[in-house]
Amino acid sequence: MRLGIKLLPALLLLATILQTGCDTASPKRQYRIGIINPSSGLAEVVEGFKQGLAEQGYKAGDNLTFIDDGPVKMNEVSATVKQMLTQEIDLLYTTSTSATQIAKQATAGTDIPVVFAPVFSPETTGIVASLQQPGGNVTGVKVGGSSVNTFHWLLSIIPNAKHIFVPYHCTDPAATLCFSDMSLAAQKAGVDVAATNVTTKTELEAALQNIPANTDAIWLSCSPLIFSNIDTIVATATARKIPVASTTHQLEEGVLVSYGVNNIALGKQASRLAAQILQGTPASEIPVETAEFFLSVNLKIANALGIEIPTSVLQQAAIISR
């Protein structure tokens, strides 16, 4: 009994030490994600990406640090990527086809994965080997596929449209593919397309000042240049009383009809893929996903232009702006 009494303080001390050890949480794993976004028009996509990761337990300021200086100019993307690669990042998130191509090349031979969203056609632009088996270190969400439908939605609203003006970034792979799909659909429908190549904001502004007089509508392709200057395009179209159709999910005042992604939802979709990678799944084993498209119509601009949206279109619209 006396031996037990003498051992009691020692046992209590041991129990306290063990309990203290159990209560001490292991340090949280800290993650670093670099973000490359060459378009201010895609800021909502980036925000959706960040929101999605937070919802999955990866929170900025807690266990996650974003290296994100906001939109970067396309001619600065390469240097920005290289600088990020010196900061021990766990993952690189990119928007646009061109930025993703640069990121893929820069990370070749490293163990740094790349997640993209949006990219128009990652398989035909050499970003991935295939949609089901990307290979390499890159995967993400593709947005190609809405061009032809956007064109047909426009004709559903303005069936007599015969002349469509298209300013598009001729050196942007996504814009080129997008325009190619649309132009084939227009040819089959007997619609004349007046396309103007633009590569800078200045060229775009000049093109907008020379819209053909017989233009029935303006059709916008998938391109960071277009995303970043949507307000300028819409202002010109509104002044000329020309309806605008967009292949992206644009709710800006002045776009009559759009068929494309929801920016926040697109970013969150990409965040799921990023979370899988952070949890240990190689990017090469994560199939590329296709974004969901939504039909949006703007009744306010339709009324201003004297255009009546058919009931059949309104019944299928996911978003109606009044």
C-alpha cells in the first residue's frame, strides 16, 4: 500500500505528460498556390476558385497562401510564372489558353501541377494528351462548345439577321477556334460574317469605330482581350443600337443574349480538381471536365432595341435580366 502511495505522484506526472502530448495538435500543412490570370474580365472565375477551395477546407490566411497580384499582361505571363516557381508553390492555377500553354512549358520537368479554367479546347491546343487521360502535370476545365449554340440562340431571337460583325483576337488560340466554329454555322445558315482581326485594345477600339453600316448583330468570341474590354464593346453597340451576343456568361448591361459559363461556378469547378491534387491525386490521373453552359437573356436591352424575345427562348433561359 505504501509503495502504491509513493508511486501515485509519479503516475500522475506521467499521465499529465501523456495528456499534454495528446492535446498538442500537429502543425497544419501549409499550401501555396500561384495564380496566373491575364484578364480582368476573368476576375470572377478566380474569385470562384478561391471560394471553392475555402469551402473544401483550404482557407487563405489559415492553411493556404495565394500568390496573386491580380491580372497580368499577357506579355508578362512568362516572367511571372518563372518568378512564382521560385517561391515553392504547391500548385499553379491559370486562366486562358495562352497562359496555360506558357505555364505547361515552364513547369515541364518539375513536380508542380497546373490546373486551368477556362481553356477553350485543351486537347487541340496541346495542353493535354486527351480529356480522359491528360498525362503530364496539367488538368482543368474546358469551356469550348458554346459557340454554335450562341449563334443559333441569336438567330432564334433575331431570325432575320443576315450580317454579323465579329471582332476577334486572331493570335489567341481559343478565339480562333471559337470563331471557326461560329463561321461554319453562319455559312450553313446563309449569314454573312464581317470578321475583324484585333490583337490589342487600340486595334479593338479602331475596329469598333468601323463597324459596317448593315450590321444586324455583334458576336463576341472567347478571348481575354474581349473579356477585358466588354464595357467598351457594349457602349459602342448601345450607341449604334446593335444587339450583342456573347459566347460567355456576360451579365453586363448591353449584352442581349449569351450562352456560356457562370464565372463563379467555373472557378469552383476548377477548385475541386485543385483540392484532389492537394490531397495527393496526380494531375495526370484527373480527367479534364467540361463547364456547364447557361443561357442568359437581357430583357432591358431587348426592350430598348425593340426586340421581342420569343417565349420559347425565355422558357429555356437560366437567367433573365430585367
